[in-house]
Amino acid sequence: MSEVDEASERTPLTGGSPRAAAHGTRGTTGSVVLAGGVMLSVLLAAKYLSSPSVMGAEARPTDPTIHAAIGPLPPLSEARTAPLRLERGAGPILVTGGAGFVGFHLSQRLASEGHQVVVLDDFNPYYSSQLKRDRATQLQGKYGSRIEIIDGDLCDGAALRSLFEKHRFSHAVNLAAQAGVRYSLQQPMAYVRANVKCFTELLEAVRLHPSTRLVYASSSSVYGSNKLSPFSERSRVDTPNSLYAATKKSNEAFALVYHQLYNISCAGLRFFTVYGPWGRPDMAYFSFAHRMVHGLPIQVYGHGKPRRDFTYIDDIVTGIVGAMALRTRRYEIFNLGNNEPVGLLDFIKTLEKELGVVAKLNYTDMAPGDVLSTHADVERARRLLGYKPTTSLNEGLRKFVAWFKSPLFKDEYATDGLWKSGKAWGRYT
Ligand SMILES: NC(=O)c1ccc[n+]([C@@H]2O[C@H](COP(=O)([O-])OP(=O)(O)OC[C@H]3O[C@@H](n4cnc5c(N)ncnc54)[C@H](O)[C@@H]3O)[C@@H](O)[C@H]2O)c1
């Protein structure tokens, strides 16, 4: 299975905030203890433990895995019961990778809610450029002047800064990336360029426009070979299994640096295996569907043992909008998953049912870079963003198949793209 998302154990993802440590804030209990001496630490610890804001089910102040930069969650009484929404006046909004799968759906949601959206995408041929162009055409056809599409490279720092000068974005959502675990074994530099260099250009642009709230895609792949399940944002993420995962982890570290040095507000979102209409052809559900309807065998990696927390695109988009709507100027990380892992063979059965075909299965070993299981703990997103995935796998795959069988679908979406050959393209060589 590709574009899995994975990870690890014990220490925080990143160190504690120096600012927070200096001021002895609650998220940095350890620093306070060291700085204040035994007596003070006892008093502070007692105060901390008795604080209503750390007594919720998830807040365990003695837990060494607590991510110091995130801090304690609000108590249950303050938890949201409905998804957080973006205020009407927000915008314009920059969506990088807006012709990609997630970016397309997000842009659609934002424009349908009346926001002005600027899409930046380089339409590269990692997978079918035609699919990306057709998504862009859909956006413009439906929302006209509410969506501006720019064919450009996120790594072009000067152009990016002019774009920020011109639009004064209220939000920038970074979905542009070189995605995919397998391809990262073949073309590592494509990942370093798109995910590290280009992301840093974006951070620089936001540094110059610190009122822009940054939301960026991380990935469940940062959990690597983490054995603690479900995966929590509090867990260490020190064992990435692929270069793709390592670049996503670096995004979180880079964002923390910019938050600490320049006070930019940012939220990193760890998506768990997103699927749906207009999806990514390099992902298992899409290539399985294509092969199944053409009577071709599909590779069942790990002999069918892998489990994935498949998350429907509309639920992911609601989570992204929630993270955009947060008003705090904190550094945040959220898991956006479905909290319901499904075994690969069950997944194939559901797809067979929706497509009305029987799959030919080729059982093979795990692919390098892949992980056995992903499972998102979404409690943090639930409490702070009102995130609650509502789409079952049956329902989500039905919607995917409806698009896949519709006249909007073109066969070349499934057959074109460098992800198949593993070859490099243009500036990524
Ligand atoms: N889809 C998933 O299951 C999943 C899971 C975890 C994380 N993610 C992350 O979410 C984000 C969106 O994923 P997606 O599935 O929509 O991927 P996608 O490949 O469909 O979208 C990424 C888009 O970014 C564009 N892009 C790449 N490099 C660029 C550059 N230098 N300048 C401008 N545009 C560029 C691509 O052309 C593409 O349209 C990515 O960061 C991905 O790593 C996705």
C-alpha cells in the first residue's frame, strides 16, 4: 500500500519551547522543575496537577512523552462539539498544491463557502498532469473569479514573496509536496527539493508576513515504526521508515523553529491515508481499482497483514478548515485520521463489492519503506477543532467508485505518470 503514513515512541517530536521554558509555562513541567529547585518544583507540580486544564483524560503531566511545545489540552467541558469553521471575512487564502488531490478538495470547500482562493501548483508529471489540469478546470468552471490558478514553482522564493505582497493572505495552506513512499526510494532529491527547500521558501514568505496563519501537510508516515498504537501527537517520532517520512518530520521541526524565532502561527496536520474522488493514482485504492476493472492482478503487500486508517477526503478537508480557523498563535500538530484501521484484505473486499468485480490477488512481502499498521488517535483534533470523521469506508469507496466510473474519469489518469517508472523529471533530476 502506498502513501501510508507512519511512526515511533517516547520523546517529544521536538524539544520544548525556549520561550515557554523561560516563563515556566505548563507545557514544560520538566524545565520548571530543573530551574526552580526541589521545593518550588513540589509546589508547582501540585498546582499543575490540580489545574482543571490538565485533569482531562488525555493530560498526564507525569508522562515523559508530553510534547512540550503543544501544551495541555482544554478540559472536556471546553471541548468542541461541532467542527470549527472559518469566519466569513477570512481571505484571500493561498493553497499550494491546489491542483493536487487534497488541495483541489480544500479549494473547492473554501470557494463554496465564499472565500477567495489562490491556487499555486506546478502541475508536475509525477502522476498524470492531465488529472491536475482537469481538477483546476473544475475549480475555475464552478467558482470562476473566486479562484485564481497560478502555474508556478513553490521554490521560486521571489515570485512567492510578490504573491504575498499582492494578496496579503490571511492563511497559507501548504499541500504542495512530493508525496509517495516508494518514489522516495528512487528519487530522493525530488523530496528534498519539494518538501524541504520549497517549504522553507514558504516559511520565509510567512516570516515577512507574520499575520498569515500557516497550515501545512505533514503525514502519519512520521510515526515510522512506532509500536505505540493508536498514534498520538505526544509520541516520539524518531524512527522514520522512508525519506518521504523524514522530510515530513523535518517540516514539523522547521515550522517549530519559525514559530519560536518569529512567532508565526502554524499547524501541522498528519494525514492518514486519504482517499476519495479525484484522488491520487499512485495510491493503492486507485491503482487497485484500475487494475481490478482491467482484470489485472494486484499486489497484496505484507501478505494482506497491513492495516490502514483510511480517511475520507471530506473529513480531512473539514479538519484542515478547523486548523485554519484556530485563533491561537501557538505551534500545533494534529492527527487527522479516521480512528478505525481496516485490514488490507477487508479493504479489497469492500472495493470489490463497490466495483462489482473480483480481484486477482498476488501475495507478496512488505514493500521497503512501508509500515504494518497505522491508527490515528484523533482526540486532540476532536477537542480543539471539533474534528469527527463521519464517512465509513463503504460510503467513501462508493463515492470514489461513482467518480471512477463516471464520464469525468479518463483512463490516462491511471496510466500516466513517473511514479510508475520511478524516473525523474526536469528540475528534480
Ligand atoms: N493523500 C494522502 O493520503 C496523504 C497522506 C499523508 C500526507 N499527505 C500530504 O498531503 C499533501 C497533499 O497530498 P495529495 O495527496 O494532495 O498529493 P498530490 O500529489 O495530489 O498534491 C501535491 C500537489 O503539489 C504540487 N507540487 C509539487 N511540488 C510543487 C512545487 N515545487 N511547486 C508547486 N506545486 C508543487 C503537485 O503538482 C501536486 O498537484 C502532501 O504534502 C502529502 O505529502 C497526503
